[in-house]
Amino acid sequence: MSTVDPQAPRHSLIEDIFAIVVGTLLVSFGIAMFKQAGLLTGSTAGLAFLTYYVTGIPFGVAFFVINLPFYYLAFMRMGWRFTVKTFCAVGLVSAMSETHTHFISFAAVDPFYTGLLGGLIMGVGFLALFRHQASLGGVNILALYVQDRYGIRAGKLQMAIDLTILAVSYFVIDGKAMLASVVGAVAINAVIWMNHRRDRYVAWSAP
């Protein structure tokens, strides 16, 4: 179970809802950019990308299904509030990632620019979720638990796992797309690494 300072300022329910909506909107927009450029990222999103590229199963469907086994760990280790928020966040990203293209189209996308900008956008989205005790499931749950339990930065652990998934992607996407995906993974985790720290941000969600 994650620990928090009971004297720290609390997020209200409205603040939590707003942060989860904004965070998932940013993450799903970055995912839409990555899909257009033929890139992928790490964590369970990376596995969903690989499933999409290999089988054609929609990213949103694959992402939602892949995350299902991780809710048990979330509930046992992080509590039911974290689990409910994470379930909502995963559901929103699964839906939004499939709907962005109905509102915006990308005529031409440079993979390296997409990796950098899309990665930064997703990193900010993850940060919003993390600061309101939510995640996007899978490796995010494991990274947050390890950070709270052992003090290992979530960004460091996630970056290591992400790079492993990207290495496997060598057999699915071309070399240029893989390098651009690495840029994206570094951008995502750099935002988390430099900003998600308990000693810098202490607000937590109300019970």
C-alpha cells in the first residue's frame, strides 16, 4: 500500500476527475500521433501497439484487455481508490485513442518529431495521473509500487522496461520507426523522472 503524509494538502474529487480526464486526453492524443507515424512506446501500451501492428486488433481493445490482469496487483498493493482511478483512466485512453482521428487528421508526420513531441505530451499526461494517484495500468502500477515501497524512481524502472519492449519491436517495425520510438520513450520518462517526486509534490487525493 502506498503511504502519504496525512498533513499534506488533499485533492478534491473534482480535481481528481479533472486531472484524470486531462491526463488521459493528453496520453491518448500522443498515442494517436504515434499510430499515425507507425511508432510504439513501452509498458502495456507498447504491447498493445505490437498487437495492433501484428494482428490489426484495434489499439484501444488490445490496451484494455492487456491491462486486465494488473488490476489485482493494483488492488492488493495500491488500494481500491488507486485501482478504480486506474481502471477509469485505462478505459478513457482505450476509447479516446480510437476517436481522436475523427476530429483531427495528420497529413504528414515526421517520425522523430512525433516521437519527441508525442512523447513529451504523453509524459505530461502520465504526470497528471500519477499526481492524482492513478496510472495507466501494467508497468505503471509496478513502477509506482516499487517507487513507494523501495524508493526507486518510477521513471528509471519504467524506462528500463520500455527500452526492452522497444528492442523487441525491431522485428515488427522498421529501423527508423524504432529509433524514433526510442526518442519518444526517453521523452516520456524524462518528464516523469524529473517531475514525479514525493519530496516536491505532496498533495494527495481525499478519501
